[in-house]
Amino acid sequence: MYVYESTDHQRQRIDQQRDHCGKRVPHAPCYPLASVQSDGLLRDPTTGTLLTSCPISNSADPTATKDGLEVYIYAVSQSMEIRISVDGVRGTLNAVKHESLFDNESVLAAGEIWIEHGIVKDINDHSGTYLCRGELRSTPAFANAVLNALERSTLRTAQPLLNLLRRLSKPGIIS
């Protein structure tokens, strides 16, 4: 489990007025996957069009866009719910960051998510809030949480991602 609430990391961000928890700071919408899917495909909740996000990368700039597409973030709650949102710019009004997705609750996984034409294509573990970078490939419970949450959501997910998550969910497998 990855904790942010009441950590030194959170206190530092609060002191810098850079904490984006929904309990303290209003933020843009974040969505449970169940509320933005239709026929197993992710759709923009305002227009109904299929969602396409910026492909994820190992970029040092987490807010980078490619071809005008936005970066989306996700988190998996302890009850295996996944929420997503456009990744906001820390310190700006109404920005959604990982801590906003579940109002500072501890999570089982968090990172960026790549969605193409409504289908989940890939995820990573890049979260500055929950400090879980590297956990996807080194901690089976992280991969297992994402896998279980995606399977429960009945979302269309790229088979290579599901295969990777199944492999990484097994103890002793580091890829």
C-alpha cells in the first residue's frame, strides 16, 4: 500500500501550497472507470467520444503532451476501484494530481495510463505523490492490484498489457 496522508512528503507540499487533495483544494473532475465506460470502452464524460491520451513514457516531464494529447493518471483504491483524470500541473488552480483521485487515501497502485480509442494500452508507476516509481516491475502486489482492478472494471485492455501484468503479479518474476 502506498501512503501519502500525514507523511513528511505531504506536509512539505502543504507548506509549499502544492498539495492537491480534494478535501482542501477544489480540483477538476476525476472519474471512476465505471462512470466513463460504455461497451467496455473509455469515453470522454462530457462529449461521449472515445478517449485517447498521450502515450506514456519515461519522460522527466510528466505533463508533456504529444500531438496535443493530454497525459492521464490513475490510482487503484484499496477496494480495487480505478479512478482516472487528466494530469494537472502541480500548483495550478483545479489541478488533479494522484492525491486528488481518492482524496489522500492510501492506494494499492498509481501512475500514468495510456488510452487509445477507448482501450487501455499501457500503464506505468510514475507517481510523485505515492513515490511508487519502479514498483510495477519489482513488487508483485502492485501489478496484481492493477490487473485485478482492470479485470473487475470489464474495460477493454490491450492483451500485451494484461499478459505483462499477469507475469509481474507472480512473486519472483522481475522484468
